Amino acid sequence: MTPADLLLPLLVVLPLALAMSAFLGALPLRYQVTTALGGLTLTGAGLAATLETLDSELWLGGWAPPLGIAWGFDAPAAALIAMVGLLMALASLTLAAESSHREDRYLWTLWWLLWAALNALLLSRDLFNLYVTLELLALAAVGLVSRSRDDPFHVAALRYLMASLLASLLYLLGVALLYGQTGRLDLALLAEVLEDGPAARLGALAITLGLMIKAAIVPLHGWLPAAHSRASAPVSALLSGAVVAAALMVLWRLWLGPFDALGSLMRGTLAGLGAVALVWGGLQALLQSRLKLVIAWSTLSQSGYALMLPALAGSDAWQGPAAQGALWLLVAHGLAKGGLFLAAGAIAHRQGHDRLAGLTGSARRQPLAWGVIAIGGLSLVGIPPSGGFVGKWWLLRAALEAELWLLAGVMLTGTLLTAAWLWRIASLALAPAERSATRLEGGRHAPGVLPALALTALAWLAGLAALLSAAGLALAPPSLDATRLPWLLPALLLWPLVLFASRSATPAGRASGSPPGLTALLTLTAAAHLVTLTAGDLFTFYLGTAWLGLAGWGLVWLGSTPGARRAAAGYLAMMLVAEVSLLLGLTLAWQASPSLAFADLAEAGLPGVALAALGLGLAIKTGAIGVHAWLPLAHPVAPPLASAVLSGLMIKVGPLGGMLLMPDAMPESRVGLALVAAGLAGALYGAARGLAQASPKPLLAWSSVSQMGLATALLGLHLLGSPAALPALLGLVAAHSLAKAALFLGAGLLARSTASRGMLLGALALPALTLAGLPPWGGMALKAGMETALSEAALAVWPVALSGMLTSLVMLRLAWLLWRLEPPARGTATPTWLTAALWGLGALAALLPWRWGCVPLTYLAEPVAWLGALLPALAALALGLVLLRAAPLHRRLAWQRRRAQVASRARRLQARREARRWRWRLRRADAWLMPWPAFGVCLGLTALLLGLAGLA
């Protein structure tokens, strides 16, 4: 007899004993919980010691199948049992801390019975024994829901009970059909003798329908939202994290085992139903008005991923990436969803309700609880390196390997929908609190916050464990090669400066208008930025850019105005599209090469689809023309220090990624020509739009669009094989990083400064002259390098001169706007060291291009070079003087701005009306599915769909 033979029964016997002691009142509650925790620890340690002997089997009573019942302990069972144990332990602590439940012995009896049923279900390998454990599980779950004070008339519990009974009847019907055909109930023996045919498919159909009702798969989901949202928070955590997962695990065991020989079209139909569940659940979560309902609907959405596994597993069954990804996703979802429900319960406990409309600003009053919701929600979204990310990444790879592109697109859409509902509740929680705030109940931390934090942290640790143990995934150490120095040097100069100046209680913080919390957010941003800059492989680069996108949303949000919140929403939406595109490219790259190191990817050669997906994501990050809409909205409304790093540092990760992923030179490449054309068009368009701006920060934002257009063009020239393109790109990155950071920071300081305004204006002159390309500053070298690169590619050089003239006009416009800024009535004095830092940044921006550019310093001695650099600036000056006197033009521009503002407000109002209309339609559509007749129709249609698939 092995140790597993002794320990496996303990997983069921211990909770059954606790249930009996709770029912009889033989053991006080604190001893029950202590015994459960101790038993979990001992059993977990014992089973962990036997992990090398997984796939063990235990015959109950010593009787072998087919006469006896077999239990099995393999990797999937171990993962789910461990997740259930952790969830049960931490939820038990929360439930025991609630005074209203301490003396409810019936509740604790059902609680321990639920645990016993879950463990028995996960161990069972017998069709009828699965039916028995499913029944015990349902009865315990229904009883726990009925004990909730939020379901006083037991409406939710009764609906759950009726749905569960119907599911059990269907399951039992399927078992009878299969047993009548094969005479076997053991899953392993059934897989050996089951033959594909009408009876087998009908039995599989009935069992599958029953399990789909148990797991609340759309459209058979009507019982779940009410049951999960009305149960107490610890019960909801178990129902959503463990009970649904157990039903899905049974479904997996059947379709990866005995049902594997049945029609493949049925598996494809299941995947289609999973896609519908993924999208419908995500949309409904986005529309709910209560926090627990949002989380409950999210469970319906996430269950859609699980239903895709039978179609993706292939011949590898549990060994393939699809099964491993689905398993990690189920574990991470259970842990994260448990944490979300416990945190939501803590918020509702202190607020007295969970209505979203009444939770506005509550993140300031309950930061830890909302932090848990953010951490758990980000795991569900799939932010690396969380468990949710690992599961989705591997499932996505399986879908792409099977060439199921539509299914892969639905997976990525589900990620966006999850991010949308998380953004919605986070925006409400972070919004300014109403004056008549709800009176808080209880202490500083309501019961469940710390256990919730532990569960969500475990969801992230699960992802790290999966990545560290992943086979066939090779990463690379950080890289500090010389080509990254133009990105690293500005970062090493700017991050200490902005972090030191961002402390709101210091003179520098007050002078720059730094809000509370900016320093912490900038610290996170700096860490993510440095990880991105030093990434030696594509996965680490993606990880850094994902966190940069999240941090950037926070930086824009800290602008604390309605315009800032709208801009932050637009910024986040575009960044999420970029992350989805980068994830698709990363997955395709992993298919092409097991090593994700940039050097190995260049040697392997990425497919065109992967390069296109990565290119789109990087273009959005850069603010390239066509996908630039977020940049002019977000950068102006952020605090000055945030704007400095957003425009000076963060948008440069796009050109860095493009340079690292750029294939070998292809002189005839149409992609290179397209990049050059798009980049030059963006440079001219951005500068022209900047001229029309009426305040400094929007003008600088459009100037960044223009300069990133030049960077895009240089990347295209590098692809075309121009030797001068890469040095010019390196010089442009270094100069623009420092110059734009200085300009954004200086403009913000000037708007708040009452003294030393002349010194501030002087400090801004040098970076402005550099961007304009005036000699002898570094912009002159950049223009010369770009003209050389265009000539080497046999392309016209006149766009460089036109871009220089427009940029000079933009800088003249900036000088005019800054000069006309009125000193604030109650401003602050800018610290001398901060003014000196601006001068230093401007000087470095003016000099560094001569270090990296392809033009030698002797170029300054050529009069023709000076004339060529001065002509665009002189033309801009002459045109600027003409425009300054063109009063009718000024009036027309002012009228157009007012008209654009009115049109923008009208579009926003129309968009709100349309959003309200669609929200009503979607909620009404789901309300039609709730009555029992509609449930019957949905069941019939689902059965018909699966039946037709089975006939094919």
C-alpha cells in the first residue's frame, strides 16, 4: 500500500467527519477550522512528497473495476484538489470571521460536505460515482445559497436546485445509455470498449448537456448570476472558483477520454458554444449594476475558454499545450475569482451594499480591497506573468497551431471584454467620492480582505510556476548592447529626475503640480520601462510593454479632470488593442522558434503574419500615423512629469521593438517603402496639426506624432538597406527623448511659476532649436543623416526640408504660446536645481545626435550645410510673421476650434445615447433567457445543435 492509498481517502473522510461534528455540535467552530487547516497541511505535504508517482489509482474496498469503483490521482486532479484546498482554507477563515455565521451549524455542515463532494468528484473515475458526487455537490451548494440573508425567499436557491435536478436527470440518462451499450462505468474501461455510433453519441449528448447546465454554460446559465451574487461572499468564492471548475473538469475527463472517439464536429460545436459564452458573459458583465453580479457574469465568460479544450486538445490529450493551458487557466481562475468575491464581500460589508453607483470613490476608503480586485482582475485579463496569462497564451497557441483563427480571435476578444468590465469598476472606484459618502461599517479592513489578497497573489504565483516549468520555452538574459544606449541613457537621466521631483510635499512637487500617488506610479513605470529596454527576448519585452501600458493609463488618469478620465479611457483602449496584437505576434513567434531570444528569432525568420501583428502593436505604442489618436488626447492632460516620461521615454519602445525585430535588409521591400511613406506622411501631418493648437501641451503632443513619424521612416529606410538610417534613428531617439521631456516639463512648470520665468523660457529654447534642426545643434545632424539615408535608398529628400520648416513653425508657435502664458495668481517658485536640470537636458539633446549620427563634426565647417539647415527655419520665420498678421485666418481658426468642440460634445452625447440603447437591448435580451420556458427552449436548441453535429 502506497502513501497515496492512505492519503487519498483522507481528502474525503476528513471533511465528512467535520460535517458530522458540525451537524451534531460536537466540535466548536474554531476547532473545526483548525482541524481542517491542519488536515490540509498534512495531506498536502504527504501528497506533494508523492508527486513523482502521479497517475496512481485506488480501488475502493479493494474491488477492481468493473465491479468496484476506482479513484485516480493524476496531475489535473492534483492541481484542482490543491486549488480547492487553498480556496476552502482561506474562505473558511473568512466565513468564520463573520459573526452572523459562527453559530449556524447547518451552514457549516453543508460547507464541509461541499468540500468532501468536491474532492470525491475530482478523484472519481466512475460514471455513476461521478453522478453521486455531482448530486452531493449540488445539494450542498444549493443549501449554502439558501442560508444567505440576501436570498430570504430562497428564489435563487430554488432556481439553482431545479436547474441542478434537470442536469442530473440528463446526466443519469446518458449514463444509462452508455451502460446499456457497453456494460462499463469505469472511464478507462469505457474508453476501451466504447464504439462510435448513434447510441454512444446520444449518451454523450445527454451527459454533456447535464454538465453544461451544472457549469452554467451560455445559454443554459440562467441559475448562476442570482445564485452566485446572492450567496455570502465565501460561498460565492467556492461556487464560482471550485464548483463550476469541478463540473468543467468532469466534462474534460469525458471528452479527452471515453468520448474522444466520437464525432469531431461535436467537439467543434462545444468550442462554438464556448465562444458564445465567452463573448456573451463578457458583455453582460460590462452592463451589470452590482459588483458581485459583475464577477458572477465574469465566471460565465471565463468558462467559455474551458469549453474550447475538447476541440483544441488533439491527440496529445492532457500532455499538449491546450490541456495544460486550460488547466492552468482553470486553477488561476479559481484562485483569482475566489479573491474577487471575498474582496467584493469585504467592500459590501463596509459599504452596506455592492451597488456600483454607490461605490464611487470607495477606493480611497478601502484601498486594499480594491487593490485585491485590481490584482485578481488583471490575472483574469491575462497580464503577464499571471496564471490567467499563461493559460490563455497556451490555449491561443493551440488554436493557432490548429489553424482555428476564428477561435483565436474570440479568445482575444474575451480578453478585451474582461479588461472593459475591470476598467469600468476601477474607474468608478477611483473617481472623486461624492460628498454624501456612505457611512463605513466595521474596522479598517473588513473580514476577507487578507485571505482575498492571498488568493489573488497565488493566482500570479501559479503563472510564474507555470512559466518556470514550461517545456519548449527558451528565454534570454537581459541585454545591454551598444545599440540600446540611446534608449538607456535618457532613461537613466530622466527617471531619477522625475522620481525626485514628483514628491508632492516638496517644492519641486508643488511647482510641477504632482498629485499624491504619482511617485509610486512613476516607480512602477520606471521598473517596467527598464525591463523593456533591457529585454533579451520577445516575451520579456512583451511583459514590460504590457505593464507600461497599465502604468501609462494611471499616469493619464492622475490628470484628475473629466477630460483626463476620457483620455485615459481612450489610451487604455488603444493599449489593450496593442497588447492583444503583440500577444498574437508573440504566440506566432513561439510557433516559429522555441527560443524567443531576439537573435534566435532573427535567425529563424518570423512569418509575415507574426511580423504584421507585432508591427501593429508597436505602431500603436509609438503613436504612428493612423493609430495615433490616443497620443494627442492623453499626453496633454497628464501631470507635467507624467507627460515628460510618456512622450520622452515610453513611446520610444515602439522604435526599439521595431529595430530588434527588423529582418535583414531587403532593398526591394514594399514594407520598407510603406514605412517610409507612412512615416513621412505622419511627420508632415503631425506638424501641421500642431500648428493649429491653442495651448502648449497639445502642440507638443502633436509634435511627438510628427517626430515618431520620422522614426518610422528611418526604420523603413533601415529595412531598405540604407547604412545611414540606423545611426540617424539612434540620434533621433536620444535627442527627442531628452528634448521632449524638457519641453513638457518646462511647459508645466511655466504654467505654475511666478518667478524665474525668463530662465525657464531660456531652458526651453535649446531643445526647441534642436527639434527645429537649426545649426549648430544636433537637429542639423539628424536632418543631414536622414537626407543621406533617403539618397541611399534612391528616394526624394525634399520631405525632410518640408518637415524641418513645419517643425520650425511649430516651435515658433510654442514660443509664442509660452510667452503669452499669464503667471498664475497663486503660483509657486520653481526650484533652482530643477531649472538647471532643464538646461542640462536641453544641452544633452543638442549634443547627443552628433555622437550617434552618421554626420561627422567637420560637417559644421561647410557653409552649404549651414545654408541648407537655415533655409527651412528662415522660411518658417517668414511664414510665421505673415501668419501672425493674418487676423482673418486667426478668427477662422478660432471659429473652427469652437465648432470642433461643439461637434465633439455632440458626438459624445450621441455615443452615450447609443450606449444606453445598446445596454438596454443586451440586458433585455438576457432577461428573455431567464424564465423557465425560455430555459427549456435554449436547452432544446442546444441539444438540437449538438445532435445535428453528432449526426454529421
